[in-house]
Amino acid sequence: MPSPFPGMDPYFEHGARWPDLHQRLIAYSSELLQPQLLPKYVARIDERIELKPYGNEFTPDVMVVEPPRKLSENQVAYGSLVADEPQTIRVLDDERRVPYIQVVSVESGDVVTLIEVLSPANKIGRGRDQYLLKQDEILNTPVNLVEIDLLSKPTATYARHFEVNAPEDWRYIISVSRPRRRTSVEVYAVPLRDRLPRCKIPLLPEDDDAVLDLPAILSRCYEAGGYHMLLDYSKPSPVSLSKDEEEWMDALLTEKGLRTSTARQ
């Protein structure tokens, strides 16, 4: 069963659904690109380690550093009670593994292009700071950077350095930065009601761009992930929408029989 939305489905942004979608986007994007890249390049899924921020986005883990000790009997030492020994517990500023795609030259083994699919942790607080530091490192290398941002929260992509003029109601953004043109960025700015783009994936300058078919990838994610059984369209959107977006979405879901016209009241 296909998604009811022509493009990005805002119900994917629910915290319980996004991690699975993120993994699928990475895996299926790599799989779709591979035939276009051979024999000169290969698409590989790699991962980096980031500290796991805690706060509203994550619940901290804890680790018992010292085992509990038996409470002491009431004893007197030098005229004072002997204190019981406490446990020592440390909050783990844990690590999380962040997957991404790298396009590698078969001949040299060099990374030619990095493709990032942003997650909520890349967009707020300390996680955003970590991501932007990594982004700056990449932009100082001869590597193409493609950032796919399918989240509605404030942008953390390279396009933040530039003014995105049209369309005015864009919600999602894909940016492409080429090492020979760091003073400009290619942008696909996508409103909620539009389909996602088939975006360019740059390679070495002497080669034509590959094409990442985001509509096909998102459609496969939806069907393979069984999201039609998991997403409840009778409930309000998990992200804030404008009045026009809310009215458009309500009409769309009502037309497809997924909610009544009063469900959003």
C-alpha cells in the first residue's frame, strides 16, 4: 500500500518511526545508486561515532560503577556515627552510530561524495553543534557533500549559509555542495504538497552526475516497512503545520478515507 502523500509524509517524523525510516533511506539509496556508479565508483554505507546528547531528545543511560555495599551497623567512631557507603553511579554520555553513504573511487580508494540523511539529533542542541563541526571538516576537503533533510525542524544543512528564496512554503531541503563551487550551493526546497526531487549526486568533475530517485526510495521505505499499519492518520500531525498545510492535509487524508473531516478538531 503506497503512502497517501505525494512527497514526504510528516507522520514519519514521529520519534518512534524516524530511526527505522532513517536506516531504510540509507540502505535503499545506496542500493539504487550502485548500478549507476559501476564500474568506476561504489556506494558504501559507513558510520561514524557521535556522543549521544541527552535532554529532550534522549534519555540518559546509567551505569553502576561500584556495586552496592551492605549498610553499616550503628557504630560510634570518635564520637560520631559512621556513614554508610553509597553506590557510585555515572551518567553515560553514550555513543551512537550514525550511518551515511560514501561514494568511493574504485581506482584510488578515495571518497568522492558523502551523502548525509539528517536525523533529529543533527538539528538541535549539542548534536547540531557536533554535526556542524563535522560538516565544516568535509567542506574543507575536495569531497562533494549531499545533505538530505526530510525533517521540519530548523535546518542544519549547508544551505543555512544561503538564502533560499522559493518556494516560500518549503519544508524539506536537499542541498548539494561541490568542492569547486563552495561559494554556492544547489538546493531542492520542497513544500509538503510536492513530490520529492530526483536529485543530482555529483562525482568527479569529468563524470556526469548520478541521480538519486527520492520518490522511488521513499515509496519502497513505506511499503517494505509496513508503515500503512503503523501510522495513524486519524491523529494530528506530529509536527506543526501552517493553516494552509493543515487544511490541505486534512482534505487529502479525508479523500483517501484515512480520516474524517473532523478528525483534526
